[in-house]
Amino acid sequence: MKRVTYEEMVAQFTRVLEKHGFPPADAKDAAVIFAQNSLSGVYSHGLNRFPRVVSYLEKGEIDPLARAECISRMGSMERWDGHRGFGPLNAQRAMERACALAKENGVGIVALGNNNHWMRGGTYGWQAAKSLHRHLLVEHRPQYACLGRQRLPHRQ
């Protein structure tokens, strides 16, 4: 079996996505997501998923130019519309925003709807949780049980 390098996978995914209407920067970001999934051994959402996503682009089920946007805010919670965009990119941007909200407010919640149905929200959720853990616990180094900077009552 022929092995393909990570860099070659990213280059070919980027080329095909640009051909199907993705702006260059978005094509590269999406290509990295596909390649990372394959590199991590999640082939069902990497190389094996790619032909299906291309068919969705050809059918118009995914809008390669769509970007998720915030449609309502309430404190540290936001609701976003994905505009039928590419799920993993929309999810990545939503989680980045949730992390930014969490750094500002101690918690950040972004709900993403009207999105292409294939999303890596679970993975990004985990990355956000690790990021928040580092921000809230490691940076502030609490010596007691806490949520953000708020000390929790001690139970005996």
C-alpha cells in the first residue's frame, strides 16, 4: 500500500476544495481538519469522508462561502447561524469564540445551528475544555475547589 504524506494530503484536499468554491484560507483550514482526522486514525472523518463532502458541495448542500455568524447574545452565551456552511470550520470558529467568552466571563457557551450536519463539535468541545482547564485552573493555581475564580463551598 502506498503511503501519502500529511503535507501531500493537505495540499490535495486544499486543491480540490478550492476547485469547489472554498476561499483559499478556508480550503487550507478544512484540508488540515481532514488530514488531522486521518493522521489520528479517524478515517471515517478524514480521507474516507472527503468524497462525500465533495458530493455535498456539488449538490449545493454545503455552501463553501458561508461563515457562521452570531445572531443573538445574552451575557456569556451566544447563538450562531451556520448558513449551511462546512460544519467542521463553523464548529471550530464557534468553539474558539466559546473559549474567548470563557476567558472573559468564566464560562462561554455558543450554540451553532443551520449547519452542515457533519461536525466535529465533540473534538472541539474537548479541546475547549482542555484550554479552559489550563486557563481557569493552571493559570490561577487555586488551592481549593473552584469554578473559574469562584470558590465552591467545601463539603464534609
